[in-house]
Amino acid sequence: MEIAKQATKDTDNDGKTDVWGFSGWAIDAVKHFTAANGGVTVDSQNAKEMLSDPRTIEAAEFVNRLYNVDKVVRVKTGNKTNWEETNTFKDGNVAMFPAAEWMLGDLTFDIGIVPFPNGPQGSSEQTYANTSASAKFIPKGVKDAAAVYQAYEETFDFPPTEEYPGQDYLESMYGNQEDIDMILQHIKGTGVITLDEAYPDYPTNTFVEDIIVNNQSVTATAEKYKQQAQASVDKLGK
């Protein structure tokens, strides 16, 4: 917040802010800051809604401060919960932004990589919400499933040509070794799988919209959607 405040300014003295501290998709921001605060928006392992969890509430209150209290976020489209805000950083006039690596290929300016800052209840072991992880499955009933798995495993069994896994890709994406070291040493493996989008009608989006767009109380909004969120988890569990 301190950096975001310092970065948000009117650089040409025309009375309008032209550089901002932060940009991004508000819904994603709440998920990331919740993860950095040691929480998740849904606990899929224990089949429990987590919008009302104190760690989620604390993170949502922080994101609300960014947008509506200290007003350090650039909202290019005019809609704080518009997914297209994930691309706002490409104009080069924001200090900090969350972005997937595949979005960085056409930048015309240099960047530096840092983990999300730990929240009061967070730790360096959990720094962001990973919503794009992929998984492989062998369907139940497949003949010789063990052989299928072995064949899949053997496609990765070849002598490495890189000093570390992913070296060629990372070096093609980042121009500074310091950024690669930051990713490998402090970010890799710290993404928390968040599965709220897997549950039908799980109200993460409306929860965030009520807070960030409609200026509703975070605690009251969490209480408002708590039952709907848990019902969504229970429904899929059945």
C-alpha cells in the first residue's frame, strides 16, 4: 500500500492522475491477497466455504482500500470487475500488477518480479492463488491403466539439456537473471490451487462486486453469501 500510494500521482500537473500504484482484475486480486494472507476462497479438501473466513475478509478489506479508500488502482475500462482489466498494465503507467507469464511477451518496458506481499496471517510458503493449474486423468474403467500411466511417464524420461527445468522458457521470457532467481527461489511452488470456479453458483464474483463496486461492508457481504457458498459446495459434494 505504501508503494502504491507513492506511485499514484499526477506527473504533468494537469490535475489528473496519470500514474497509478496498482491495476488488475478485482476478483483475481481478492483471490491472490487471500492466498498471501494464508487463506483460500473455498476449502475444497474439507468441503467448506471460505468467503466468511477471517483471512478472506481481511484480504477483501485490503483490496477495497486499494480501490475505494486510497484509490491507487487504475481502472481503464471503467468497470473494476471487468476481466479485461488484467491487461491494463500493458500501457506502462502502473507500478504493480499481477499477470500470467503468457501475458508478458509483448511488453515494451522492463519489469521486475516479486511475490505477493505476505498478509498478517500469511507466510512465504503461500503467496498467490493458482487458478490455471492443469491436471491429467485416466478415466475409471480404462484397460491396463498402469500401462497407460507408464507410457505417459516415459514421455518425460529423457536426458535433460537444461541446467534446471524450464530454463530455456524462463530465459526467453525474462531479460534479468534476478527475476528468474526470484521465481525459482521464492515463487515457484507457492501457488495455492483455488477451485471456487469449479462449484456451480459459488458467489466469489458477486461477493467481490458487492464490496468493490457497490461499496458494501465486507463482513456483511460475507455473511450475505455464506449460505449460498456453502450450499454450492454441498451440492457438488453430493
